[in-house]
Amino acid sequence: MELIVARNRADLVKARGEGRVALVPTMGALHEGHRALIREARALAPRVVVSIFVNPLQFGPSEDFSRYPRTLEADLDVCRAEGVRAVFTPAAGEMYQSGRQVSVSSGHMGTIVEGTVRPGHFDGVLTVVLKLFNLVQPDVAVFGQKDAQQLAMIRRMAADLDLPIEIAGIPTVREPDGLAMSSRNRYLSPGERQTALALSRALSAGAAEFTPARIKAAARAVLDGADLALDYLVLVDPATFAEVGESYTGEAVLAVAAKVGSTRLIDNAVLRLS
Ligand code: AMP
């Protein structure tokens, strides 16, 4: 079946049709991580809608909104190859009409870890995700563990606001050398690309240890030896993103964010502490 490209609400409603739909929200510049989300979505519903929208609300004033990669034609080819039913790619004016007042507040959880470095980011993310949910009306939506706090916050929003939508997550897809796939990796020079490996190496070093202090120390030792500007390295509860204490048991997320040159990268690993 031919891919439908919907640029406005009316076309989207027609493209969605009736029946079970899975939504994959993205900002485009699609890579293997996005392909994995689409494949998971196809396993969960007969029809998949991919949204491609670089959401101005989730970028800070000094962030990379204007230079964020926009590769729509290549993205549509990816969606065709992956059997997507429709791509929703609205203009900013279609998503945010003038006079806009009301938005989603991400609460305390939106102000910690990633939210400390990117104030307002999660309000912007949750607002656009809720709008996409309302527009597409999916039965299930699929997100990547790569953005672990985002996934946790979307689950929180679905629970807190009683959204009738199942939230599915998939593990982080990596390059063969361990670098987490990201649309921003294309900003990296060859030298920076090498430096960026310190993030996934730090997570592996941490994952080889067994207590919070040792996990963080092992990861930090790798990062200390790399030419990058660390934003944070934390070990947190996967559901709340509160830092875990030394006696914590259960799943924990070791999350890192750093700037390599002018490119900001994030990565994380899910660990089990016993
Ligand atoms: P983005 O286009 O960067 O906003 O990401 C759209 C979706 O793709 C989000 O749910 C991300 O978590 C997910 N994603 C991005 N990179 C990866 C990756 N390397 N592996 C798995 N999911 C990813």
C-alpha cells in the first residue's frame, strides 16, 4: 500500500482511518533506532503512523532547533521501506496556532537530571506528545529507551492523565562500536566521533560493577579520561529518575549526558542491583 503523507489535520484523519493504529513520534532524520521503533509498532498494530515534527517547544533558546537535521525525502523512503501507513509531518503553524495558552506541566520530574540542564524541555515534549496522541488517536505509541527520562515521563503522563493509550518502549539501538544511534551523531567530526565512544564505554564500565558508588566511580573514570564536557552522570530509579541510595536494589538507570565539541549527546544503560 502506498505511503500517505499528511501535512495537516484533515489529511491525517483520512490517513488514520478506522481500526488499531500504532504511533511512532519522531523529529525525523531517521536512523536504525527509528526503524526499530517502526518494526516494533508494526508488530503491535496493523497500521503504523510515524510523525515527523521538529518541535520548537522542546528546544531551549541556545539549543540546536534551527540546525537540527531535516531530511524529509530520505525519511519518507525509510517509512516506505518499513511499511508505514502514513507520515504526519505538520508545519509548526499547523501544530501551534496563535493564541496558544495551555500546555502540559511535567512536574518535579521534569526539573531533575535532563530537566536541570534543559529547563522546560519536558513540558515541551509532553505537550507535543499529548497533542500527537489527540490528533492521531493511536491505540499504542512506541518510544526508545535511548531517551529514558522522556519514556518514563510519557508513562507518567499516561498514568496521571488517564490516557487510553498503551506506551511501549524498545532498547537503545547502537552502532557496532557501541555509540547510541542519534540524529545528532551526524554533527560529530571524525575525532569527536571517537571521543563520543566514551559515553557507551563509561556505561559498560559502570555495568560491570555491583554497588551504586562503584558503578558511578567506574563510569566516571572513563569519562574523566575523555575530552568532553560532562553535564551529568547519575544512577536513578527508572520510574522516577530520583537518584538511588547505596542500599537500593532492583532496576536502575545509569544515565549520562555530555557535550562533545558543540554536540550534546545522551546515553543510558539499564542495570539490575541486587
Ligand atoms: P527523536 O527523533 O530523536 O526525537 O526520537 C524519536 C524516537 O526515537 C524517541 O522515542 C527516541 O527515544 C527514539 N530513538 C532515538 N534514538 C534511538 C536509538 N538509538 N535507539 C532506540 N530508539 C531511539
